[in-house]
Amino acid sequence: DPEIMQMLKDKMKTGLEVQKRTNVKTALVVPGRYDEKLAWDYQTANVIDCMRMLCDLAGPTALTLVMEPLNAHTDHPGLFLTSMPQSYMICKAVNHPSCKIVDDMYHQQITEGNIIPNIDMSWEYIGAFHIGDNPGRKEPTTGEINYLNIFKHIHNKGYNGVLCMEHGKSKPGKEGELAVIEAYRKMDAF
């Protein structure tokens, strides 16, 4: 739809103006809801075309667009982008250095699990990581995800970017803040 493409171009131009003022290096992209009236592969082609256009706009400014696959089981039913393999395929098809994935391990654990093998399979396109344990989306050590092994693994692969703390606290107040700090100290002890 030419109107949607224009709307996306306009939003990207607005985002690039923000980038000029803030020098931000990464922008999060969520492709949105799937259309039950349109075959999945046509929707995939549309996302590829849109991402390619947006990356062409972002590329000259060194802005990286990270697509975030979100789980449809618990938090985001009806969204198009839901898995690491799907995100990898889209990045591969877009074939642009500005097109990457944010690996939100909370969502990935719910959707497909197998976190370390999926990191390895998607490594060339991972631009950022989001942290949150499952269940509950609280700090590491409160759920089933073995963040100690994951942090060690991505460190050994040479990742030196930010690990975004996208979670709540398991306890209220100062006690909760101290629990978060202690959890990250434990995860960094590999």
C-alpha cells in the first residue's frame, strides 16, 4: 500500500531527526499485527520490502534498525514477528547492514526456547539483547532461564554491546533494587 509506505518513510524521517539530536545508534522496530486476510508469505514479502526501504533511509546515518520478535502466547497475540528464525530469514532477505534483530530472551524462551542455539544461528544479525526471566519477566535468577550460561556464551562470542534490563523487580522498594543488583552480580560471575 503506497500510503503505508509513505507513512513509514515519514516516521523514519522523524526518527532520523531525533537521531541527529541524540546520536542514538539503534532503533527498535516491531512490524505489527498480521492480516488474517493476506497469505503469510505475502505479509513476509511486505515486511522485507518495508525493512529494506527503512534501512536504505537509516543506513547513511549509521542507524541500526533492530526488529523485535515478541511472543504471541502470553503478551502479544496477533503480532506478525514472533521468532528468531523468522527474524533471521527477514534480515537475510533484506540484506542490509542496518537490519538486525533484538534478541529479547524473555520472549524467545516463551516462543521457542533453545536460547543459546538460536543465538548462534542468528548471531550475524543480532544487534541487541533484552533481559527478563520467565515466568514473570523479573530479574535473572527468578525464573527458568540460565542467564549465567547465556551471559558467558555471548561474552565468549565477543559481544560488547548493551544488555537491556527489560524487566520488573521480584520484590518491592529498596529490597527489590538490591535483589536486581545481586542477580546481575551473580550472572556476571562466570
